[in-house]
Amino acid sequence: MFPYLMRRIANYALLLFIATSLAYLLASASLDPANNWNREDPSLNWDAINAALVQYNISSDLPVWGRYITWLREVATSWNWGVTPKGESVNALLATKIAVSVRLVFLGAMIGMVGGVALGAWTATRQYKLSDRAISLLAMIVISTPAMVLAILLQVLAVHINRTTGYQIFEFTGEGEGFLGRAQHLLLPTLSMSLGSIASYSRYQRNLMLDTLGADYVRTARAKGLRKHQAATRHALRTALIPMATYFAFALAGLFTGAAITERVYGWHGMGEYSINSIASYDINGVTAVVAFSGLCTLTGALLSDVFVAIVDPRVRVS
């Protein structure tokens, strides 16, 4: 197992380096940080602006390859990811944004994955029954509803519940203070993110479970005396989880950077919002850092899926 994981980590590290380097080169070639200022404003001191951009190593007047070498040396020697066109430290911004996104995304992702797998496996064992059809219909409605519409509907419902009960149960703007305040502010965004994941994952898991429930080894287990529930959980579900592990891995990065709509609606200033703002502000270093973080999340998820697959699939351990 250990040599297998070491080979995978080495491959992922190389892929991450290549992807991050390409992101920096493309961002440097296409983004001009000087566009953050009005070029037609005569009151601006363009000499000072250009001097600052040169000092920050993001001026379009500098060769792209030279900027890349300087940036790579700074990252490799001091883990300095540079500054924004306004002079803010990208390291400091990332630390704040990642901390915000982790609180929002981690819980929603766990609820979505576990809930989606459990719901999909359960509906597969009740194929074509009323409960299966009802859950399938609800899942398709949630999947078809845009994330912004779903978030706003949840806000409207929360306001109605608060007014009906007379208590401020739900809070949905900002992050809150203290444990109780943060829990109140976290409830609706977490629900907004997890509902879509539960609906999507349940559809995948249901189809995978239907394939494995009819397999020969499941019928053999039933013939040997295992009850339907035991055969479904010990044999069918275990096999159906293998492709789901890979799907979870490549959805991990999208959870952080793809939560921009949820963050905007609920006032959470995390990685999703930062990824959009960095492009809009021609922030070369910020865009590169977002790509590196997204790649790290994806490759971490892929590594975890490799470990999970090796645990549930004996053929991987044997090979």
C-alpha cells in the first residue's frame, strides 16, 4: 500500500506543478493589472503606478518568462505567492478566504456525500415504489433549480419561519460571532449547498446500486441465507461505492471555487467569491493561487479516493 501511495503522490505533485505553472503563464500573458486604473484620468500618477507594478513583478512591461522565474523562486524559497495589484499579500488573503470556505464547504460537502449515498442506496432497494418515485421527482426538481434561486427560496422560507415562530432561528447574512451566532449563520448556506449535492449524488448512487443488486455475487449471497438488507449493504453497496469515490474526488475542488453564488447570496467572503474577484481585478498572482488551491483540492481528493478504493476493492491491494 505504501509504495502505491508514494507513486500516486509523486504523480500528483508533478501534475500540480505543471498546472500551476501554466496558470501563471496564461494569466501573465492575458491579464494586465494596469487596467484597474482609468487610463483616461489625468490626475493619476502613471509613473508611480507602473513603478509599483514592476516592483510587484506583475507589470505587463516585464517579460512573461522573467516574471515566472522570479515568482517561482519566491514561492519555492519563501512560500511567497506575491501581491495583488493594490499591494495586498496574496498569502494573507488566501488564509482568510480558505478559513471562511472551509467552515461553509466542509460541512455541506460531508452532508451532501453521506446523505446522497444513503438516499440513493435506499431508493435503489425500493425501485419503482412510491417512495422511490417521490424522491426521484424531488431530486430532479432540486437539480433543475439554479443555485441562486434555491438559495433565495431558502431565505424566503427562513424569513417566514422566523416571523411565524417569533424567534430569530435563521440568520443568513454574514458569518456571525460566537458559536451560536456562527451556527445560525451557517445553517442556511450549508443547507443550500448540501441539497444540490444530496440530489445529484443520490441519482448516481441509485443507478450504481441497481447495477450491483442484480449481480451474480449478490444473488449468491442471498441464496446462502443473507437477508436482503445484509446483501445490499455488505456486497452491493460496497461495490457501488468504488466509482462514487472517484466522483467525489473531482467534485472537491468545485465545492470551494464553485460556491461563489452561495457565498454572494449569504454574504460569505470565501474562495468562490475570491476566484471571481481575482479575475475581475486582473490579479495574476491571485488567479494563480486559486488555480493552485483548486488543483491541490482535486489531487487531495483523488489521493483519498485511491486510498478508499484500495480499502473497498481487494483487487487494487493485490495488484
